[in-house]
Amino acid sequence: MGLFAGDNLTIKTDILEGSGTSAILKITFAGVHDHHWPHGEKINSFVKDEAINSNCAACLFDFLGYHYEYGNEIGGLIMVACIDAESQALRDFAIVSEGNTARILKSLFADMNVSTVFSYDFFDNVDKGLAFLRGQLAGNEPSHPAET
């Protein structure tokens, strides 16, 4: 679907499966996180527009190729993709990450208390994240993240 390229950051989007309101949008990040994120507004606009244009039901965020150390910019980025701008409907999401990036993202989301609003979880590979989202969309999974 779409591509955003900035300094030390590439974001690609693809529909993993489904279409329209049953689609699962994959948003893949590659690069190194810059805490000051000089392209932050452009990044947020790109991700928000990709979610709107896909009319997706859920988002899978793939951070396997991304090095993240600290900051809260990613939390806001995920929120703009997972809150439908028009209807204010919420999209379930899965985060795929490993190592230090996974540890820090889990801590960020626990601190944000996101589980009180969203159905999401963390996974170490795309297939597990996709399976979780399929279950969420079918109504077969718990509506809260696993304990971290």
C-alpha cells in the first residue's frame, strides 16, 4: 500500500488479509528510533491516513526491524491508527517486537494503561500477532492483553 521514508526510518503498510471493514493492516517499521522524531507530524499523518484509507478493522504493528530505546512518540502513533477519526471506533491491534524494543514498548503501554480501552497484545512474530487479531475479530479471544 504505502511507504514513508525518513532519516533512519522506513514505514511500509500492507493489507495482510481481508478487505474493507474486515481488513487487517500491517504497519512495518525499520530503522532506529530518534527520540526527537523530527518528522513526527508527517509520520503520524502517514499512519493515520493509511488506517483511514484501508478502512481496516485491526492493525498489526511490526517493530522487528526497528530499534527503540525510549520515548512516548510510538504510543501516540499507535493511537492515531487505532482510533477511527470519523466514528471514534477503536481498532484492535497487535505489536510484534523482540528484545529491548519489546521490553520498552511493553513498559510504555503498561504505563499508559491502554488495556482499559483497547484489545491488544505483544508477540514475537507476525504469525502469532495475526492469529490474535483474527481471534479478536471473530470474537474468540480475551479483550485484554496478557500479563507482561
